[in-house]
Amino acid sequence: MNKEQLDKVKNGKGFIAALDQSGGSTPKALKDYGVTEDQYSSEDEMFKLVHDMRTRIVSSPAFSSEKIIGAILFEQTMDREVDGKHTGDFLADKGVVPFLKVDKGLAEEKDGVQLMKPMPDLDDLLRRANEHKIFGTKMRSNILELNKAGIDSVVKQQFEVAKQIIAAGLVPIIEPEVNINAEEKAEIESYLTDAILEELNKLDEDQLVMLKLSIPTNVNQFQSLINHPNVVRVVALSGGYSREHANEVLKQNEGLIASFSRALINDLNVNQSEEEFDKILAETVDSIYDASVNKNL
């Protein structure tokens, strides 16, 4: 583990950019960016176009390590290059800490949750991540209802896989997303906090994790997690909220920083001039940085 990067992730001012749309969400990400499905005819072409979009984002002067602590990449992005360097190296050289999405998507809903699909190739992926200078990983589950058995199974699975990732020398971001439209969202988050704390307390001193959680309904719900000695950082997903609303509620939560995806790239378009693109990205980065760093407490 890179100690300089660990210090930046733990103590740095800013947020983590989520640039990890995978196969299932790529067509929508491209469409939002102004690239329609009739502009590519194969999966290879689709992934090249989305890599072009990500290259444009990370190469922009607005994508600065002064405000962006890290960036989460999709596997294909890790394997590709930006300006002649593998993406992880490009980001690390820019002072932005690279993470890798490692999950293979969500299983069918059961007990009010969606667990992660099996990851039989995880050890190989982690080996490649180390070769590509990746600092940490991210994996997502989905919680839809207040079903304690379901929530317990999500947390248990996440921590089991997290230990495998830690053993490979990487820092896992555990992401048990609570659907923002869940009827009992506040109660789910309260139970989830306790379930995560229980697992955190079983970790050895040197087993470090990060958490990526939905912005809580009850302000400062996650303080006990943020303050836990095994937790490097707690970051928040936008979860379908508009950027304005996500920023507004994030500002109320002490110690919680952003890791937005759609809310980061929604206003960018393939047809924008470089000047316009950089200006819009800079304004977006500034607003998310402000919500992550300058709190309304």
C-alpha cells in the first residue's frame, strides 16, 4: 500500500470521482454525454467511446488533484491508456489516487436486497490492479427494504470480499447502497450503521476499509463509522439525486465527502468545445468540492 496515497485519501481535502460505469450503465452514460446508440455498432466501439469521454474528463485541467482526491475506474478503463500511460499511472502521476470497481453487478432481488454476483476471477483482477498501481477497489450492493436478514447478508458478503482485497494489499471501498426511494430509508440506515460497526469491530488493527454510502436521511447518521479506527474515509454517492440536492444534503454531514458519478458528468457533452467543457467541469468540481469540504454545521 502506498503510504503517501493513504494519507491523501484519509486526510486530503476534496472528493472522489466515480468514473466506473460498466457494461450495463455505459449506453445511458454515453447517451447523457450526447453519443447515441446508432453511433457505435459493437461493444468494443462503445467502450472506446466511453474511454474517450473519460480521457477527456481526466485530462482536463479542471480535473485537478487540488480538489479531487481519487477516481474510481472500470476494469476496461484501467486496461486502457491516457496520453500513453495506463489510466491508473496517468491519474497517480497527476496526484489523483486510482481505485477500481471490482464487482460483476447485482444478483436478483431477495429479502429486500441485491447481493453482489459471484466474483470467481477476483484474485486475478486484484493482481492486475496491483500491476496497474491501483490503490483501492469498490464494490456495490443494493438495499431496497428494511429487511434485517437481507441487510445482514449484504454486510456479511461485503466484508468477506473486503478481507480478500485487503489480503492483496489494496483498500476496499464497501458500498452497500440504500435506495434513495426506500420507504424506510432512515430506519434502514440506522440498522445498516450497527451492522457495519459490528463487522468493523472484528477487523484486525491493520485491516483498513472505506465506506461508500447513500447520503443519510438523518444528519450525521454515520459519525460512528467516520470515527472508527479501521475506516480510512466515508464517501457518499449521489444515488439519483440531482447534483444541487446531493450537494445541499451532503453539506449538512460532518466528515462525509462526495463520490459522485452521474452528478459529476451530467452536464458534459461530446459536442462542447474544449473551453466550454473545461468550464462546465470546473464549475461542477468546485460545487462538489465545496459540499465535501465546507459544511453547514
